[in-house]
Amino acid sequence: MQHRSDIEGLRAVAVLAVLLFHFGVPGTGGGYVGVDVFFVISGFLITALLLREKESTGTISLRDFYARRVRRLLPLSATVLVASSAAGLVWLSPARLDEFAEDLVAAALFFPNMVFAARGADYLQSQLPESPLQHFWSLAVEEQFYLLWPAAVLLVTRGRPLARDRVAALVVATIAASLSMSVLFTASNPSWSYFGLHTRAWELAVGALVALLWPALRSSGLVRPWLGWAGMAAVVGAVLLFDGATTFPGHMALVPVLGTALVIASAPAATALAPWSSVHRLLSVRPLQMIGARSYGLYLWHWPALIIAESAMGGELSGGQRALVAAGVVLVNEITHHLVENPVRRSQFLIGNSPITVNLGAALVLVGVVAGGGAAWLQPDQSTGVVVTTPTLAPTTSLAPVATTTVPPGPTIIAMGKDPAPQAVIDGLGVQVAPDNLEPSPASAESDTNLTYDNDCHQFFKETVKPGCVFGDPNGTFTIALFGDSHAAQWFSPLNEIATAQGWRLLAVTQGGCTPIEISVFNVQNNGVYRHCTPWRKAALEHMVAEGVDVVFTGQYVRYRDADTGGIVGSRKWRIGYTDLARTLRASGIEPVFFGDTPDIPGVPPDCIAANRRNIPTCNSTLNRSTLVDVMDALRKVAREEKVSLIDPQRWLCHQNQCPVIVGNISVYRDDNHISDVMARWLRPLLEEKIVPFVAALQSPG
């Protein structure tokens, strides 16, 4: 196939979309679709080459095919892996090095997508710093496709010079099966849907379909230049209009995929024959050609540079710092483009010696594996030689035997009074050295979540409530519910233990990023407005009424951004929203109990602990006076006015506005704003002292 300058320009569009998205340029929240553009291009080019070889030689040489892929992909990817390994050992948090070493080996062996999917990484809604190699997932999908696709085409055309009808059947079957799985898994298992070959193969197969039909399309009068502009509009529209809240890939991936297919399919036989008004002339301009020729390296270098730079600087980069990183990426890529990528790719010696090239590929894979092993072996020793026992949580003397009061004519109220922090929490402020038996460990803190994260009862991007999320004693006659976002979900484990012991049913009705009150939230992690929360809240209320919920415990993160103003949601909106919620719940026969928020910790406590194991006070924090305290004051006002119970976890987690990150051998936080599941379970006795008498009073006659 002759060189397609328009496809080179399309590569430039794809990589620019990804870079703008990853570097946080406003208005490019859907830039991740650049990967889908790459998939279609790859499927088109690879299939066109296979068909041409089959037509000209009567067969397909798998060895020559893999040799071409080795020359094109592995020299630069191995270089990036070695450089990332060295930089990661210097600047990444020690808490990340174990996983980083695993990622290096997985990337070298072409299966990081499976690692990230199994790990439950969510590319669009991560709370913690991503892996510097997370972008290798898309390269792995292509490599896995390259491993299987030529053999499949060779198999279905065996014994024939070329059987296009058989190849067409293979392509259509792949598209149908893979697209169906993508839609299904996006709803039920988003991590596997995003990272899996089985849910992405259809995108490459769409490119293969265009290659299969290209002889007819090239000469057909049905294909007009305006189709190219329509396709480009779909791609650019997805970049500008999609965001992290878009349910993706699933059926939404049809927009950039079919858009890319239209651009490729609408090209004339030669770009030079395209009219000046054609999108193909635009894609063939020199700047896009230069970027497209360097797109592979730009894609590989930019992400580890960005993530490792953030780790080195201790947090999110400023605009100026991001610009410097981008300039560094361009410079390094230019060097490796001329010294590594092109020399190997164009080597006449390697082009004429496929066996040697395949052996070189094996050696380059080994280089990546060694880089991963080196990262695992050379990481610093985290042992401090200190081992402590889990602290005992004894009842505090200030707690009354029955921690409830009755405010006539209102309901029974949980009374927090002036509960002091547990002594172990106060002692935590004096911890200097992290114990070796810290639970969860800094390396595992991120995944220290509860059961609802494993069985999808804690939902993401859903407009309906998942049925069957009943815990505690399923046969109980008294029903409680946990309702809200992940800051409500973090209390599931102790509530479930209490409900089981008391014979209560417990419903889990939580969703990431969805507050229990009607607020339009702009999520900065996903760069999108959570419009699905409004129908979900309506469905949640209907679900709780239908399930006969007696008491609902609500919880929320208090530093969401207001989609209407762009700033942090003000305390006034919380007060109005919770007033409306309390009245709505009671009108439905459900008694509300509000959970206040847990502290929002600067930085990432597990990372800070790993980096300062002998200087833990550096990681402790002060309550955020400007936001958390203001919102808590608003919640207290609603609680007083509406006579609603309010549980304030700040009293259990902080002392005199100082909040420790280690209590005994317990790591308090799993990230910068959620307590660990170990800590939540440890707090069960305090929670139990509040809610058991409260429920008993509600159940009392009269």
C-alpha cells in the first residue's frame, strides 16, 4: 500500500488529543478517544498489508509479519521502559514501587492491560496517582491483536489465493461479538471493558473492514469528500464533548471509531487528487505530518514523564511545570526518534533478516523484564524494625450508657455531645516511626476497600440502583440503608458488622461521586458533570421505600466542585439540600441519620508514610477550616432545625484539629480523602455505642 499522508495526519490528531487530555488542557475532556483512532488506523493498515501479501504471494508469512512489528514497536518501547525504571526508582513514592515493578514486567511481556483490569484500575476515575506505565495498556491491546489476527486471516483463507468473503465473515463476527461484549462489560465490569482485548478488538476490526472494502470504496461514486469532514467532526466532537463522566467505551465508542473509519474510507486513490476543500488535504499539511511521524514516541514518553514529574514535585503540577514537561517530552522524543526508532525501523540488514529481527525482539522483551526485576530488587528497604499491637478502643467515659435524647415532639436523636477523640488517636499524633506491621501497608492501602467495591454494589456512572445489595441479616425485620457517595460507602463494613449482630437488614445504596442531596457536581478527576446522579437519586429513594427502609445513614464528600459556579459547593447549598432530603425521607417514612465528612488530607497519606517512615508527624494534618468545618456547621444547623441525628467522625479521627495518619498499627487513610477499611472497622465500637441505643429507642412502643 502506498504511503497515506492523510493517515499520518490522522495519527497526529489522535496523539494531540491524548496529550491535550493528559496535560489537562480545558475543553479536551474526551481526548482519550485518540486511542480509539489509533486502533482503527492499526486495524486498517495491518489488514491491508495482510490482504496485499496474500494476493501477491498466495500466503502470509507470520515470521515476516512479526519481524516488521518488532522493528516498529519494540526498540522504542524497551527504551521507554528502561528510562522509566531508572526515573521511577529515584522519584516515585516507595509505596508505588512494588506495583511499578509488576507493571514494567507486564508491559515488557505485552499484558499490562490485563494487570490493570484485574487490579480494578479505572483510567477515568482514579483517586490515586496512576501507574507511569498505565498508557501501555493500549499498546498491549494492539500487540495482542497482532499476535492473533494474522493467524486468523491465514487460517480462514487457507487453500485459496484470497477468500475475501471468508475474511469479511471473520471481520463481521469479530465486530459483532466484541462490540456486544464492550456494551455489556461497560455496564457490569468497566475496568475489563476499558482495558480488555475482547472489548476493544471490534475497533481494530472496523479498520480491517475498511481495508477489506477499500478497493470498492476507492472507486465508488458513493464516497464523497463531505463524508471525510463528517468523520473528522465526529472525532473532534468526541474530544470536545466527551469527558470522564461519559460511559465509555461501550456504544459511545462508536462515535470516534466510525468517525475515523469515515475519514479513512472517504480518501481518494491518492491524496494528491483530493480537492483543496477535502479533509485529506488538511491532514496532509507538513506540521501534522511531522507530528504523525513522531506520534508513537510522543505517546510512549509523555505519560511516564508526567506521572513521575508529579511524584517528584509532590503533587499536581502547575501550568508552567506541565509546559516544561511537555517541552522535555518533545526533546527526548526527537532524540530517540533519530537515534533509536528510525535507525532500527529502517535498517536494511534487519529488513532482510527476519530471523535475526525476531531474536532481537526476544532480547528487547528480556530488557524490559530485567528493568522490572531491577526496580523490584533495587527499591529501598522500608523496614523500621518497629512492631506494635493493634490499639484497644475502650468506651470513653463521656459517653452516656444510652447516647440518645428525645426532643419533643421530634424523634430520638443521637447525641455526640463533646466526645473526645479515642486515646489511641491522641497518641497517634505522637507517632514518629511507622511500624513494619502497618495495616494496610502503604503499598496496599489503595485497595483497602470493603465488599461493596468487589461486588459492584458501590456503583459508578449508573442511573439505576443495583438490586440485591442486601447485607446484615437478610431476614431481619428492621431495615437500615447506607446512602450517598464513596464517603458513605466507607462506613459499610462497621455498619454491616453491627447490622449482622443486631439482626437488621442493611441495604447498600452508594455511588461514586453522587451526593445524597440534589447538587450538580463537576468532578475534577473525571473532568465532567455527573448528570447521572439525579436519576440515580430518584431511583435510590424509590428503592429504599420499596424495601421498607426504617433508617438511612447518609454520607458525602464536601469538597465537590459546583457545576454551576466552578467553585467548591458552598455551605448554603448543603444546608438547603439536606433540609430538603430530611423532609423528603421522613415524608416517605424513613428516619435520616447524617454522617459528617472525614478529613481531607493534603497529599496522599500512604505515599507520605512510605517516604517519611521515620518522620511520621510530617504526614499528619490540620482540619481544613475553610471548607470541611463550614459544611459541618451547616449540617449541624440542619440537624438542630430538623431534629435529625448527626454523627461527626472528625471527633473520632482528630484531636484539637490535628489528625494523625497512623493509629497504633493502623494506617488511617487509604488515599487523600477516604479512611481505610481497617480504620473503619476499628471504629465500630464507637459507632455501635451511638446507633444501637438509637435504633432501640425508635423501636420502642410510643
